[in-house]
Amino acid sequence: EAMQTSNPISPDNLESAKRVVLNRHEGELRTSQYWATMMSGIQEESVPLKGPLSVTDFHAVIESMTTRDLQLTLDCMGLDDAELYTAIGKTVQPEGLVDDGIVKASPMAGMGRGGALKG
């Protein structure tokens, strides 16, 4: 709530955030997982504003952001105390589980010799 009303976003805050986002983006560009994430939904009709330019013009889009753009984004995110919640999870072992101390890998496609391409 403080971000939305009493402490408006300063130009210094915005420039700092831009540096963080762009530096993280530059580092992540070296991974195929990041490329896959960036390109996911690029041809989906359910994501109408995501196209090739969202990948190629990422730097320009971030640089063009203004404090007003960021404030509008925060306003849309639902950061009021009434709209936030906390979830607490607990991991439990099933009854009868024998813990032999060995962590077994889950069977996945491509884990055998020759990889996923071998029949």
C-alpha cells in the first residue's frame, strides 16, 4: 500500500529497477530455458499482445518505461492488504514409507542410453 500512495516511485527507483531487469535479462539470454520462456505463448491467441517484438525489443521496452507506467502496473496488481493472502504448506511422508536414505531418480523420457531419440 505504501508503494501505491504515500511513497510514489522516484526516477532513481525506476532507473535502478531498469538496471536490475536488464542485467538479469542479459545474463539469462545465455540459457535455453529463458529463451523458451520468452517465446512461450508467442503464437497464442490467448496472449494477444505477445509477439516476436516482445523478444527482440525487450531492451527498448524496458528503457521506455516511465514512473507512471510502473505505478499503473502496481495499481493493477492488487497489492492491497485485503487482496493478499499467505499460504503455509507442510511436507509429510506417506504412512508406511521406508526411508533407506537413497534418493531415487524419477523415470523420464531420454534417461536410458541413447537418449530420447533411441527406440
